[in-house]
Amino acid sequence: MSNRSLTLIIGIFVGLVVVFQSAFTVHQTQNALVLQLGKPVGGVLEPGLHFKLPFVQNVIYFDARVLDYDAQPAEALTKDKKALVLDNYARWRITDPLRFYQTVRTIPGAQARLDDIVYSQLRVFLGRYTLTEVVSSERSAIMEMVTKRSSDLISEYGIEIIDVRIKRTDLPPENQRAIFGRMRAERERQAKQYRSEGQEESTTIKSTADKEQAVILAEARRQASVIRGEGEALSTRVFAEALSKSPEFYEFQRSMEAYKKSFAGKTRILLTTDDQFLKYLK
């Protein structure tokens, strides 16, 4: 191989190296900055094919998509001095890569600033509302205010906060135990009240039943006395009528009954023969 050919090959190789070191592509989901000795040169590069000085300049890329940041749960106080453990997240994006690089440089640095700003604003706005309002009625309005205020504060870092949301709201463990204790005490109080009302109702029902029983028995006894009296009156009238029709027969029947009762068993009776009691035995 001649010297000319070798020189040509080396030249082509060096040219390719220079091209590969100079050309770079920024994807659709990215923005980029060219750094020279650690300092940005030029502006923000949009998606497409770009060139830089080889070996002297390097490129850093920034995600242009919406990013998620899931914060660690932290406590905050409401207006009525109730402690809440908030588990929140934020959706954000890089709007100015140059300022972003000059201030926070990396995604972890940006997340640290997000954590500080979002958490501080959550504490500020939650402190203006009661626990009930935070959990139910004013939750959406609070999140909108926190999002707007946090985005305004963090804009100096080239970042925009799109949305801040609370995933879950819990109570601290000591508060949970206290609330469970109050709930248990309230349920026990209600149970005692229900038992007391049940016993009162039971006593009322028993008293009413005893009263009705006494009234029914008294009425039954009265009716029985009336019927018994009517029966005795009828019996007396029948005996009287029978006696008036045949006094001798009545006297005979009564004597037979007296004999039957007197002479039953091993009874001994001493009577004279002319005793009136024995006149029907003669």
C-alpha cells in the first residue's frame, strides 16, 4: 500500500471520528444544551440534528415530557390543630433547560426543591382549613391553590408545576389510637343506652302484661262469683220447689244421706230405739 493510500485512509478515519464527535441528535421527547468546559454555550437545542466542537464540547439532555414526583409522607396541622400525615405527589416539567441547569442542574436536585416548596405550601394552605374541610369539601380548591403558588415559586428554577395532589390522608399513630379509643367509648355508651332502653321497655311491657292479667283474673273471678251465685240461687229455688211439692220425700232423702255418711266405715253410734234419727230404719 502506498503512502498516499495510507494517508487517505487515515484522513477518512479521522474525518469520520470528527463527524461522529461533532454530530448529535436530540429526540422528540428531549431538549439539550451544549457545554464547553462545563459552561453552557449557545441556546437550548430543539429536537433534530445538531453539531458541536469535537472533544471540547459535550451535550447534556433534558426530558421535555411531564414528570412525576412522589413525595415522602409528612405531617401537617389543620386549622383546628389536627395532625395529618400527607402522602402527596406532583406532576411537573422543565420549561427552561438553561435556567434549570444553572440552578438545580439535575433531576434529583429539582426534586429536592420540589419537596421543599410543595410541602411548605401544603402546610400553609392546610393550616387555613379544618380537618373536615381538608378531607371533604375544600380539598380540590386547596390543591389548586397549592399548585398555583408552588408553580410561581419554583418558576425561577426553569420548572413548571402542573398539578399537586394528595394520594392519601392518614392520622398519626397516636391520633389513631386516641380516635379509636373515643370511638370505642362512644360505641360502649350507645350499647349501654340501648340496653337501658331495652330494659325500660321490657319493664313497661311486663308491667302492662301483669296489669292486664290482674284485670282479666279479677273479671273472671267476678263472673265466676256471679255465675256461682246464680247457680246457688237456682239450686236453692229448685230444692225449695221440690220441698214444697213433697216434704216427706225430701226428709226421707236427707235421712238416707245422713245414714250413709254416719254409718260409713267402722263408726259406732249408741242410740235408743225410739230416737227420731232411726225412724226410717224401723
